[in-house]
Amino acid sequence: MKRVLSGIKPSGDMNIGGYGGALHQFLTMQDEYECFFFVPDLHAITVPQDPAALFRRSREIAAYYIAAGIDPKKATIFVQSHVPAHVELGWLLETQAHFGELGRMTQFKEKSHGKDAVSSALFTYPVLMAADILLYRATHVPVGDDQKQHLELTRDLAMRFNNRFGTTFALPEPIIQQIGSRIMGLDDPAKKMSKSNPNRNSYILLQDSPEEIRKKLARAVTDSEGVVRYDWEQKPEISNLIEIYAVFAGESVDTIEQRYRGVGYGPFKQDISDAVTAKLTPIQSRFNEIVDSEELTAILRQGALKAAADASETLRKAKQAMGLLTLD
Ligand code: AQP
């Protein structure tokens, strides 16, 4: 059975980068794979978080999964910290990870750059991510461009463990979609659209109103050529907007390029805004219904039970393989 595991960190309000690179893909996957979609709250706390905001956002991310159309009857939806096996397997795998390889992780270098106090958890976070994936014997992991290196590390750790202690883990393959795997900031197409960017105009939030969406897109940087053409080398600003449009309208890059031949950026941006609004409006109303509901609590409770039962099997095997004492 093909299995997928993926999640979106509750490290900031959710934006259309995470929608395009992750959530949008989850929807098609739930029919093709056995899916585990989680809220990686333990990853969020590798950098400082406001506890009240973290508490709220963990519910919000889960509510967005459901509001966007993930069906809890098909996919297991849960919060990472509700399943202690993640941390346990994370520790076992840390004994196999090398200091040097973790130091080479680009995301660690970027996130720690210029900071005085960097948590050791930020350094070891890719190992916890490996544990997340390996616990559920995921065969496939949808990853944005920036997570490829972490998935490579997961495979390396799994192979190292299997070679040393006998086959315990399945090796996961990445699924990298062509469109939407790297949605860049509206203010700067050289930087990924990120939840933690302090510039609110760099992203569109899933909770933004139609007016905010319109204004942010109107302000989005373009070039002076006035031609809607997909070319990341020469026209990164426009290529980014085309990708956003393609994700939200469900259209191909070719169709979009052809439609705006000879038309300026004004109508193009207005249509992107309409496509984003059309997709987000029903998601927002379902989100508002569910975010504080008992229904969501019950889904997460159920999801945690199911995930924990599944994870305990792999954890038991890994402990046994390493020679840790068992009493059964
Ligand atoms: N801008 C993006 N374009 C495409 N994919 C993206 N993803 C995130 N941003 C974009 C993908 O979504 C999944 C979940 O990501 P995450 O929220 O767990 O972590 P992240 O990539 O670190 O997201 P942020 O927004 O940049 O968070 P902060 O600022 O807190 O670090 C991943 O598959 C990711 O690739």
C-alpha cells in the first residue's frame, strides 16, 4: 500500500505558499494513497513561539486541512505532540545521525545565520522529521523544493539503520510537483513565501479578505516589460504570479500565457485575485465553522489514537533491532 505523510508547521498564519506546495497536493493524494497529515508542532518550537499563538495555530492548521477538503474518514489527521513515538524514534535516530551531515543542512544554515542563540533542536530537527516519516513507513512524501535535502537525509538514516541493525524502515520517495512547489514572496521572487516573513505584503494569508488579496496582488512586484511570459531566469516576478494563478485556477501555464498575450499586468493581476478569492472563500467559511468545534477536537483525538497505534509498531521494531530491553 502506498503511504504518504506530510504536514504544515504551526509557525505562523497559513499562507498560499503552504497551500500551493502542500495542502493543494494533499487533496489529490487522499484518494490515491493511505495518508497521514499531521500538524508538526514540535518542529515549530525549534524557533521561539508565543505559547498562546502556537496553541491556537495548531488547531487552525488542522481546521484548514479539513476546510480545504481533506476527509478525516480517508486520511489520518493528528497533532505531532499527541504521539510520543515521534520523539522516541527521533532520539534513536539521533544516535545514527552525524554532526557533520546535520551541519550541512541548508535550512539550518539559513535559519541560524546571524543569530546568537540557536536551539540545539533546530540543529537536530531534520532527524525528528526523519522519525515522522519512518514511523509510518511512508513510501512517498510530498515536499516543496526546500525540503528535498531533508528527505535525502531521511533516506540516508534509514539505510544506515537498516544496514547496521537489519531492515526496519521503508525508504521514502519524494513527490515534487511541477507547479506550486516553490511559491515565492510577492515582494521578492528570490525568497520563498514564508510564514515567518515580517513583511505582511510578502504573502497572502488563507484568512485574507478579497480586498486584502486584491491589494496585496496589486502591490506584488513585476517587471517593466508588460509581457505575461513564464521564464524563471528572465522574469521571476511574473513566473511566480503565473504559478500562483495556475494553482488557484487549476489551469496550465500555457493556457495562462496565451490568454494574456498582448494584455498588460493590470487585468492579469485582477484575474489572479479573483481566482485566489474564489478558492479561498469557501475554505474560509468552512474553517470558521470548524476551528473551535467539538468536531475538530474529536477528529484530532481519533487521529492521534490511530497514528499512535500505527507508530508503536515501527518503534517497537526499531527498539528491538537496537537491542533495547523489552519485557514482552
Ligand atoms: N512558499 C512555498 N512554496 C511551496 N511550498 C511551500 N511550503 C511552504 N512554503 C512554501 C511547503 O509546505 C510544506 C509545509 O511547510 P512548513 O510550513 O512545515 O515549513 P516551511 O517550509 O518552513 O514553511 P514556512 O512558511 O517557510 O515556515 P517558517 O517561516 O516558519 O519556516 C512543506 O512541504 C514546504 O516545502
